[in-house]
Amino acid sequence: MANEIFAKGATERREVLKGAAGLASLVGLQACAPIARGSLSSAALPSSSAPRLTPLRIGRDQLIDVKCCLRPLRAAGPNLGTEIVGDTLVIHNYGHGGSGWSLSWGSGHIAVGKALTVLPTKIAVVGCGIVGLTAAVVAQRAGLQVTIYAREMIQQTRSFRASGSFTPDARVALVAPAGPGFGDLWEQMARFSWKAFRTYLGVQGNPVEFGDSYQVSDTPIERRKWPVNPSITDSFETKGLPQQNSEFAHFSERIKDIVPQAVPLAPEENPFPTAYATRSSQMHFNFASYGHILLREFFERGGRFVNRDFSGPADYATLPEKVVINSTGYAARDLWQDKTIIPVRGQTGWLVPQPEANYGVRYRNVSMMSKSDGVVVMNTNPDIGDMLGVGNSMELPDRSNIDEALSIIAPLFAPTAPKRG
């Protein structure tokens, strides 16, 4: 029965590909497709009950940018503590790892709550990445006058070099340094942020959207587990860096009641030429429209932006505002001498926007998500897991890494041949 379904799907694919539109959408694939074990059929040409997906254009000619950023993994989790510098109350809000976008509303809510305990009428926010800008808007909504002090606006920050998906526990903390109580704090931030992001669904410009996300594989899909490796005796405590994946904290199970979970697809439901697939709904952020909307609200509420550098904590006491939210991200490692911040290198490639293909795919070590601001591509190594990029502070992009990703995933959209398996 399965072979009949596969054969039927292959026939339908070939018939649709006779159309010029089908062929045009696949221009450029041959330039990056390797000589593989066999051609794979187009995702646009479904079999039976499989959804009709517009195939993504994966050629190197579609690549318009390669970005590299440093995610500020703080071993104990985001710093949301307070301290006094001179006559100034400083509330920290940095060190979110790969979860800055995802936790921004929740951590901003906590930081502003602490600021309000001293009844200020105005505050300062240092840093204009997504964490700082969000905290500033939260403070304004609470009735405060806000000035942002930063070297650059959000469009020039590391925040705009991220991938832009809701990943609230991505390298957010290490188990031992964070301690048993951090999970409750994380859940509070994640749930608050999830609700806040949902208020942007359907807003003009699509700052926040959902899209189907497919994980496809030639072998059965199993959830990766990272048990403790007893042969590795060193750890963050002894080396200042995590030494194995089991040191990373994961909390996604705590919010699976509100976040869509992956479901396995039957062969006739799989729109890709692989033997196995799962589908979930993924929330993502479109940087250009989302950043524009936040800045517009900030300035319409009377916010001020002052271009300024800081050389150390003492500079905070020179500000006219005596309550400051410190949202400096990875820069806090040097600015505040917080050496528990670990750089985690991450790189994304960006293809031209393809809004007609609103979905994402993960295959082998490559993930791809079509958003309104472009198709974001990442090339990772699942065998390395969370340890990938840890301790690497190199921010220069490497295009060859993205070229390799395109070569790996391009066969999913090739025009011929039945499914494998």
C-alpha cells in the first residue's frame, strides 16, 4: 500500500512539473545540489492528503546576506538582580543566551517591576537590543518616562543577527549554576512573553507569525537525549565553560500546554520526499516590522534615544535618571566584568523573501524558515548539540558554511523521483 501511495505521489509531481511555473520556481537548484544517492521530489507536488507547499528557491543566487552573532549564555541564567552604583539603582536584564527575543517581554516585566518599587517617574535603559527596547516599552506602559542610552539602535545590534524563532530555553542556563529554582522563574518569563507576542498576531506588517515547521528524515525521527557522560570529569565549575551537553538546562516541557508540539505524519501526509516527517507550528518574528513597531511605540510615548558609550558601572551614576535597567547583553561581560557570560557563536544565511512559502524545514543538520523578511538558513551539527559554538567569540561570517547548507537541503525540492524508504 505504501509503495502505491509513493508511486501515485511521484506521478502527480511529474504532471505538475510540466507547468512552466513549477519549473521556474526550481531555477538555481542544480548549482547547489550535490551528486546524491538519488533525486528527490518537489515539496510543491503533494501525494494524497499532503499539503500543497510552494517549493522554496534554494540556489546560491538567492543568498542576500550572511550574519553572525554572539549569544550571551550566562551560566546561572539571565541576570535580573539589582545593585546600587553611587546614588543610582541598577536593575540588570542581560544574559539570555539564545532566548533574548523569546523571553524579552517576561524579563522586561520583571525588571520594570523592580524599578517601580522605588516609585520613580523616569528611568533609563542602557542598551537598545531586543531586551532593552522591550523593557523600555514595558516601562512606558507602566507610566514612566524613559530614555534609552546606547551606541546603536536595534537594527544595528546583535539582536538583528539572530534567527527569530520562539526558542525560550535555547542555551538559557546551565543546570548546576542556575540551581533548582530557576525553572520557576524561566516559566514565568516564558508564559508572559508568549501571551505578549500573541497580541502582535495579525498586526499590519506581520511582526509576529506562525508557520508550519517540518522535520524530515531518511531514518526514524527520535528525540535527541543527552545523558551525562561519566568519562568527562570536567565541567563549567572547573573550566569556566560547559564540557558536555548534559550541563545545559532545558525547560520546554513546562510550557507544552500552550506551545504547539510536533506530531508524526503518515506517509500520505508527508509533502517531502523522505520516509519520515513531523509537523509543528512555529512562532517566529519578522525583524524589520517588529523593530519598527516597537520603536514607533517608544517614540510616540515620548521616549528619548541618546547615543552614548559606557566604559564601566561608574558611568551609570552620571545619568540624570537614578533608576537604570541595564540591558547590555554580551557587552556586560566586559562592561560589568561578568565573566560567567559565555559567548556562543551563531550564524545565519538569508535568502530573498519568499512569502508564498510560509513554512520551515529541518533536514539533517540544516534548518530553514521562510519569514516575511527573508528565508533564514542555519547549518548546525546535531551531534555536537548545545555545545556548538560555545566559547567561540569570532563574529566574522563564513559563507562556505551556508553554501554547504544549501547543498544539503536543495535535493528536498528537486523535481523528480519517488520518496525514499
